[in-house]
Amino acid sequence: MNSPTKQKKSGSCGCGSALGSCGSHRQEVAKTTSLCGCGSASGSCSSNKEELPISEQEFFEGAVDAAIGDERKKDGFDQVFDVKMDRRSAFKKLTASLLIGAGAVSSCTSLVASEESKEKLQIDWEEQFKGNYKLMENDEKKATVSRLVRSYQLRTGKKISMSSKNAEDDVLFGYAFNISKCQGYMDCVSACVEENNQDRDSQMQYIRIHEMEDGKGFNFNEADDNYYHEVPAEGHFYMGTQCFHCDNPPCVDVCPVQATWREDDGLVVVDYDWCVGCRYCMAACPYDGRRFNWSKPEVPEEEVNKKQHYLGNRMRKKGVVEKCTFCVQRSRAGENPACVEACPTGARVFGNLLDPDSTIRWVLENKKVFRLKEDLGTEPKFWYFMD
């Protein structure tokens, strides 16, 4: 589906989809499709190539059906257990569900169990069988966020705020990096770690600053990503990389459980509760933009950033892939990502690509910009330039 046009419509079924697109009506297509004089289905021969424009809403619905199909009609339980998995994974999933269910039943029938214990187990049960965030309606998203906020309070006695704010209309986020200004200070890296509740023990970092030698071009194989000397070093320049939020992200295409996808504002996000840790996305990313957490992320309670977004910096579980989200909890609130705010030299520029008055648009229109590995067709929304 590369253009919003289609052949003459053959009607629609009760589910709202084009006739034949849902499983219950596929046999009716042959009965209801009109025949051409040649005996073929209307539109299948060269004399019947007449195309009619379709509305944007029809095109959108068709695109959604092509991407996720009947998945959006399933509830959380069906989504959880219809995912393809091996026998070991299925057994572990079923066992975990049974243990949670048994605990909930035991707590509800106990005379001594506290109301908070019962509430906690009820939350665990509902979280175990919630659906993919991408497929949720807005009220389901808000209910999920409310459960997580309450769960955190029950477990720690502390309060957090968590957003489920969707992408806004007429917003497409983009990023530019001024190589001339970066001095290798890594303030951006530290700010990203703190903002996004990254694991302190493993020193996980979404951003990498590459120290490169003058005169050798962009040679990442010889770049030093872990320098521990005074910067800027003579005869070197610095270049940052992270998730580039591609318009055509290969990481999304390879995910077997649809745990990662591209949002309407261009952000490539992850439902951390849906990720199964297969790491196919890491192998597919040509920019080394994703990180796998081998252990449960540990952040001291006093250092936890309590302003969170479901698709951003909320606390993750062990064994999932994490990545930069352009600080979705900040960007969708009208703020710059933490790395942009922290950069002491102004090397980082962020904004709305659809706003003609934005700084990012000025950079793209007035500087000689380039992107890494453009020949791959990934269309990253991360540009580099020099003064």
C-alpha cells in the first residue's frame, strides 16, 4: 500500500473493514466481486484499471490492518498467549500466571491479609494479562499507567507521576549534532543516565561520544568511546551517536512480538513489558542504538526520576532491550531532551521538523548536513553538520 488509491470498492463488513479483510468474510469475496466481460474479477484485467481515490481515514485504516490486522481485536489474555514461543517460554509464562492467580485467590480468602496486599496482587494479575500498549485505546492506556503508579506506591511508599500522552498532530521530532562544537565533555551522557533511570551497576548508556583522530574521517572502528583523559584532546574531534529514530526503522521490522514501533511524531519506542529479549532489533540496527539489560536495572531510590512516561523512562524489568526515546517524557511536554539541555557547548539541536520557525529547520535549511549510512534507506531523523 504505497499510495492512497484503490480499485472499485466491493463493500465492507460489519467489523468496519473492507470486505474480505477479516477472517469471517473471506469466502464472500468471490460471491460479491463483480465480473468483467472477460470473465475476470473487475479490475484484474487491463480494461478495468480504473482507480478511485479513497479518504485519508480509509487509507489509515487499511494501513493499520496491514500492520497489525486482527491483533487489535484481541484482549490482553489472547495477546499474551497467542504470541509464538517455544515450550520452555510458554511453560514459564503459564507458571508465572498461575502463581500470581493462586496468590490472588489465597489473599482474597485470607482473613488476615491486608487490603494493600490484596490490591497489590490484583494489580499484578491485571498487569500479567494486559495487552500490547500499541493496541490499547486511550482509556486502557490511562488505566495501565494508573496501575503502575499505584503499584510503585504500594511497593516503595513513594509517589511517581507517569504520562500516557500520545503524539500530537503536526509534530515530527528531529535532531541535529554540531561536530564543530562538541568538545567531548560527556555531560550529555550523564544527564541521559539520570533522566532515563538507567542501571547504575552496569553503567548502561544510550549515548556514546566517539573521539576520532583528525584527518582520518569518520572512522568508528578506530574511535575511542571510553576515553579517560582531559578533553578536548589535541588533534581529535568528537561525534555523538544514539538511537536515530529512523522513518524506516529495520529494528521494527524484525521484532517477532511487535514490542517496538514508530509513533506518529517519529519516535521509535518500546513496550518494555511486551519485549521478550530476543535482541533481533539490536542485530538489525545499523547504528548500534539499542542496549540489552542483563540484570534488573538498579537505581538508588533517591536518584529515581519520578517524572516518567510509559514509553520512556519508567523502571524496566530484567532481560529487555532499552534505547533512547528522545526523552519522550520531556519532548511530548514541550521540553528539550535532557542531553540537549545538558550540553555546555550548544552542540545539540532538537525540535519539530514540521515547524518552519524551529531551530532544527533553520539548521537543515542553512547548513550542509549529512546522515550516517543514508544508502541503507533507513531515513534517520538525526543529522550532523559543521560550522
